Amino acid sequence: MSKVAVIGCGAAGMFAAAAAAKQGHQTEIFEKNERAGKKLYITGKGRCNLTNDCDPEEVLKNVCTNRKFLYSAVYGWTSQDTIRFFQNEGMRTKTERGNRVFPESDRSADVIDTLRRVLERLGVTIHFGSPVKDLWIEEGKIRGLIMENGTRRETDAVIVATGGLSYASTGSTGDGFRFARAAGHTVTALSPALVPMNIKESFCERLQGLSLRNVKITVLDGKKKLFEDFGEMLFTHYGVSGPLILSASSLIGRKYLEKKPVLSIDLKPALSTEQLNARILRDFEKGKNRQFKNALGELFPAKLIPVMVDYSEIAPDKAVNEITREERLNFSYKIKNFRLTITGLRDYNEAIITKGGVSVKEVNPSTMESKFVKGLFFAGEVLDLDALTGGFNLQIAWSTARAAGLGIE
């Protein structure tokens, strides 16, 4: 039996501690906050999208960075294992659009409470308000922790599960990256991921709060497609957000932002340009004496109409029976290619996760143990791993945490 210290009482930290304790190890968690799962509490708008009910290959397809590294961990603990774990502990789940899994109660607190009960049953001690200053390493082996107050805690193994830099108010201030560097590890370039975008066009402010469902977005660098998908997005005072946009932000990354890529929105993806033109013609025939600005009520939400009128370059007061075929075709094209200019990504305070982290080349993919320091393990967001929205990032946390907990001898 080993003495195990876990740094961080978030999703990965709690799950890793449970896995280690189930193996019979004497396990303690050290958390600088005053309560468990502070970031977990706000995930999924407080509902906690805890995984995605799909097979391991589908999980891996949704991983953006270092997919191959995760094969062992994701197959070792699948999404179905995660669902069964929580259900067996008495927490009912439900599956929504896109196979996203939530607590039936829509309360992220239920996920945290379930994990707390498991840890209590397994005899895991949680030390709240206990910030760790450094790792205690001697001769390439973990000896324990050096606490903020200078005291030392002797231990046989340490699991670093401190999260990244997103939502710093929850305690994600990059401590794990500092520990990793001090232990000789490479930390890859860090940036916000799954984050809203800033848009150049000022009309976004007029559309603030408008949610568009069933649209298709394409992000273009010239003619090159950087991202394309179908789903839901939201306009904000600074630009755009919502599931589609967050996923696009992770795949684009910062390297393309200097080129000011274009976000093209197909507002009517179910219709071809010809079908859309026919639909517009029918709408115009219903109110042939109406002004253009008053003839779009069945085509767009009210908030979008004045913006689309401006975007169309058709005079707002022009009677619809005077609109030419060329104007109508051009309008159809613009509806299917509503273009915005991306000027940047929002910062870590609005990012769901951090892109970059401890280089996985220096970590054993089966056990999450450092290749440099015996007894040092990493789990969750601190690693250079990230995925799209839909519960995939939390599944990475559960899978890597379990592998770390089981990897301790």
C-alpha cells in the first residue's frame, strides 16, 4: 500500500483519488479552495455535461490534441463506464441532443455530491484551504509535497490534477504547469480553448442575445476550410458564442487569427440556393405590395431582420414586386453566406478549457506517470489534451484520472 497525495479536488482529482483508494492506497487530496469541484459546479451552465454516450472511437474523433495518446485511457474507461459509475452510485442521468449526458436533475452539484460520497466511503481525506507550494523530489523520485506554509508532507506518489488556466476564479491558476516545469517537464504553448470569438462587424451588438439553431457555420482562411459544422450559435455584444463557435475556436487556434479568418453562416442549410430563392419568391408574392423591410417576418427572427435588410443591399422601402431577379438571387446567396470577420478569441475567463499543457511525450499513456520522476502522475486538463464540446473534455478527465489512480504501485 502506498501513500498517495492528489493535488486538486476537481473532476480529475476526485476521480483519481477514488481510483487510487479502491486499490487500497492511503489517499489524501490537497485543495487550495474551501470546497470541492468549484469549476465542475459551473460546467454546462451549472448542469454538468458529464460525458458523451458514444463509443471510444467517437470520443477520440472529437479530441483536438494528442488523440493517439488517449487510446489506452479512453478504452480503459469508456463513456459507458462513466455513466454506469454515476448511476450505480444513485445519480440518475439523461441523454440529450448530440448524445450529451447530464444528471437527470440538471444539477452539477449532484455530480460533486456523488464523488464526495464515494471518497468518504473509501476513506479519502480532503484537506481544504491547503495550497501546495512545490513538489518534494529527490534523486528522480517523488518524496512528497511542500505546502504553502513550509511544512512537508511525505508521500510515495503524487497525482497533479490542478486543471488549466480557464476560469481562474475557480482556482485554475496554472499551479500544475509550474510543478511540471520544476520537475523537468515541457509545458506546451497555452491558450484559451472552447472560447467565444470577437467579431469585427458592429451589427453583432444589435443581435446580442439572439440564438440561432440549425445553422451551418464554415470558418475560412481564404478558400481553405478550417472548420465546418451544423448546430447552434449565439450572438453577443462582442461577437459570437454557443456550441458551434466554441468548437470552432479550438480547431482554429491562434495561428490563423492574424489572417482575420471569415466566419460564414448558412442561415438556411436545409435549402439549396435555388430552393431558398423559390421560398423568398413565394413570400414576396403573398405580400407583393409590402416594402422589403416588412416582408421578411416568416424568414428570420425579428431581431435579425433589420441586419439582413442592411446586409442585402436592397433598399428597405423598396416594394417587393419591384425587386429584380438578380437582387433576389444575390439575397439568397447572402442568406446562405452571411459573413463575419473573426478578429480574436476571448480570454481565459470565458474559456471552458485550456489548450496546451504538460507534454504527453513525457508521460506514460497507460499510467499517466512522468517519464522523468518516479511516482509523479498527471490527470485531466493539466495535460496537453483538449476536445470539442459535448462532454468529451470531462470524459478525458475521468479516463486519465482513472489511469493515474490505477497506475500507482
